[in-house]
Amino acid sequence: MADLTHFDAEGHAHMVDVSDKAVTSRVAVAEGWVKMRPETLALVTEGRAKKGDVLGVARLAGIMGAKKTADLIPLCHPLPVTRVALELAPDTALPGVRITATVKTTGQTGVEMEALTAVSTAALTVYDMLKAAEKGMEIGGISLTLKDGGKSGRYEAPA
């Protein structure tokens, strides 16, 4: 378990001590999607969803999710998030909504979990707002596409 930093020498879970790490600018980008029937997507693109502005509400939920990550994931550090941006794009080829979250901070640990939580929260909100029209929507593809900053440097997911 030497490579797993959230476990001590005895295998017990613990919060990683980042106090000796350098403060650096950090960024993470994550993506995901919500697949749905074309007629459900039309409710979004035509503004006919009964609960209102699906993409706007999901964008706000994603921002809030990123800011609350440490409350949801037990061993995450609470971070001073300096930027959270969400893009929610209808995609008729999917069909559904593609979600991208970008999170930034200046700190001693990265914001990968915040970006992933932002996408997950936004996707769940899209589902919640449209579930009356379609219960069989599928959420997926949630992954880290980029992280930069800190000791481990830059990571870019293969295209």
C-alpha cells in the first residue's frame, strides 16, 4: 500500500499531511455525460422542461458540488477553490448533455476531486430535473481529462 497515500503503514485510512507541500497554482478538468432520448433532449434545448432551466440549474449545482467536495469525500482536504466553471452542451449525436468542469486553486493539494464532483453533481441535477420525462437516462463517462500543478506535474488523459 506504499503508493496509496490515504493509508498509513498499518493500512488504516488517514488524511494525507500536505503541510510540507509547496503552494502552487493547480487546475483540474473533468468531463461526463447524461444520455437521454432525443425527445427528452428537446425539452432541454427548447426550454420546455417542467422544472425550468435544466442547464442553468445543473451549472449552479456543479459549482456548489465542487465547493462542498470535502464535505462529501471523507479524506479530501477543504480547499480555497478560486474558480469553478461548468460547460453543459446539448449533443444530438449522444443524444444528451455533455458536461465539462474546470476547477482552479492555489494551494498544497490538487482539485481533481472537486472537478469530478462538479461533473457528477451537474449530471445528477440534469437527471433530477428530467426524471419525470425519462427515468431511463444514463449518466457516464465521468473522468479526469487534465490536471496540472503540484509535485506530480501535468496529466492529460489520452485522446
